[in-house]
Amino acid sequence: MSRTTVRELAEADLEAFSVVVANAYPSMQDSPAERQRMRERWIAQEADPSVHLYGAFRKGVLQGGMQLYDFSMTMGTAQVPVGGVGMVAVDLLHKKEHVARDLMAFFLNHYRTRGMPLALLYPFRPDFYKQMGFGYGSKMNEYRVHPAALPKGGSKEHLVVLDTSDSDQLLDYYNSYQSRTYGMLRRSTFEMERKFANPLTHIVGYRRDGRLHGYLQYRFRSTSDSNFLLNNLEVSECLYDTPEVLAELLTFLQSQADQIRTVVFWTQEDDFHYLLLDPRNGSDYLMPHVYHESNTQGLGLMYRVLDTVALLRFLDQSRYAFEDLTRCLYIEVADSFLPDNSGLVVAKFDHGRIQSVERATSGSAPVPEPVEEPIRISVDIADFSSLVLGAVGFKTLYTYGLAKLSDPGELDRVHRLFQTPDKPRCVTAF
């Protein structure tokens, strides 16, 4: 098999890439007009310096491609640079020829060499990407609620319909919310422009004293081919600062009962059912023993640590709040896809601050033994990525046999070391 070359796509490559994408995602309308619209969108997004198209070539022929994103993600008080990938597409004639693997290898090394310690993606198959070292993130919940099951507040007086003239204010509000919400990705003016350019997107904001304090993003979806009056309302984003803001947004949704059959919420808030007057989702499914189905869940966004040492150093420089540990921690990470990230990392903690973190390689001098016996953990890179992001606790990994610990008596301490106040949350599609 000939060698694969991965490079950034030029405008002359976009026609071929549009054919690859249209065939890789059959739900798209494959027509000359649709491919032309695709190319126009890609050309327009060249103004956004955080988005790039790359292609995999063999003997000069395009066989697949992807879109890379430069993101910034909140971890505690830190804004961590992370790389994202989307729209991975392989030509139908070259499936099972490791084109996707070559693209992913380029993606991971591209961001690792740029000093970004984390990568993330939405998987077409979670098991495929877990083999490449990506760990599961927070689950997404889908709640299907009759409008009458939503609490009705006393007012909607601060609610306004937002349009393109509100783009800057909405961006400022979102990024303010993002900076204090674990796992959320920062947005740019380009993303806001794309949001308002979608004619199906509706946004209602809560504005008081000239400032936004929350918003609701939704769309309508018809539930009948023969009756245009039957519609659902789908909520994809609901951000709010206070209970008062949430109350007005829910009152808006509750008031749509005469027009809307079901309000569909997609949320990573695990306790959302406490908000509802009737938490059942209408399926009437009963689990043993008398548990009513309230929502369905799905796995989506996956995370990967690209450089364990760089991530720990970055978090420490940003004064990330680790558990108050004064001890030496040996972290043995198994990473077969990125061998340079595999092996033993030695981190010395002093009251929760990292005093030093180094990679112990076979060619380096022996790591000096500390006075107190170090704590040693061993874990696969995929599960370590989920652990360090706070999507799963160390106790869970240890109980399931997915992580090893040199001293089981230290289980609670190691669990607290990696514990985060919240699980990672993300509302950005890419």
C-alpha cells in the first residue's frame, strides 16, 4: 500500500472532498447544487482561523479528509487549549484501507506537537475511538416532556427574541458562562454568525438592565406528514445564571402547550427530573420493580490526553485545585496509539500543588525514591482521559478492574485527587 500524505486542503481540492463527504454521509443530499453549497461554506469559513480542512492523499489522489478545530476548554479556573476533529470522511472505494487511522494519527500528532495536551471528538462509533485512546465523557440526557409538566412561573417580562443584532452580546454572555462551567468550549464570532445564519434556530434571551443573564435555543420539528399543526419543540441549549432566569425560560415553554405536543430537552444535567411536575417521558415503559422511564441517555463527546506531563504541568501553572495531597504519585499510562505518551509519569505533590512532574524513561537516570513510599496507579490512556476530565471517578475504575493501585488503603485519597466539582459539560456541536 502506498504511503499516505496528510495536508491542508486547498480550494482546488474542495470539489473532490465534497464528493467524499456526500458519499460518506448518505443523509446529505448528493447533488451538484448541494456540493456547491458545501464548497461555498468551506470557502467562507477560511476567515475563521480556528477551523481547518485536511485531506489524506495517496499517489496524489484524495482518499479522505477531516475538519480540525482549535478550542479552549474550561478546567477549573484554567482555559486549556484543546484540539477537536469532525467531519471525518473516507472515500467509499478506500474503506478498510486505514485511511481513517492515518487521519487520526495526523490529528493527534498535529495537536501534540503544538503543545495542546487534550483532544476531543464526537464518535461515529465509540468502540472504534476507544481503541485509539479516547475516553468517554458525560452522557447526554433526552427528556420528552408535555409543556404542562413544566413549572409555570409568574412572569416572562424579561424575555426577548434574539437576532443577529444581539450576536455580540450573546457571545459575551456565553463565554462568561463558559469560563465558569467545567468542560465547556469557548466560542468565537464566527460560531455566532453560523448560529444565527441557520433559519431553523430560534433563541430567546433573558435581558435585565441591558444585559443577558440566560438564553434558550430551540427549533420546531413536525411530528406528522399530514397535519402541519402537530409539532415538537426541541431545546438544544438552556443556559441561565439564577433560578429566576430559569423560571422565566420555563414559563415561556410552558405557555406553548396549545401549539406544542412535546418539549424535548437535551441536557447533561443529571438531576433535571427534579424540575418536572411529571418526570415520565410518555413511553409508559416500566423497569423492575416499578421504575418509570424518565429519559433516555447517549454517549457522545470523547476526550483524549495527548501528553500526560504537559497536561499536569498546565493545570498546575493554572492553579488547578487538586486534592490536598503531599506525596509522590507514580502514574503508569498504557498508550499504544501514541507510544511517546506511554509509560511512567512521576508527579510530586505538596499540599495539592505539583512540585515537579517528569516522565521516567528507560534511558533516563533512575527516579530518586522519596522518603515516603509513593502511591502508584496503572491505567489505560482512554480511562485515564475520562478520569482526569472528571467523567468517571477513580473508585469506579478500580472497582471495575480498569485501574490498579499499589496501596488499596489509599483508594479514597486517590479518588479525591482526581475528583472534580462537576462532570464536564459541552453544548458545542462540531
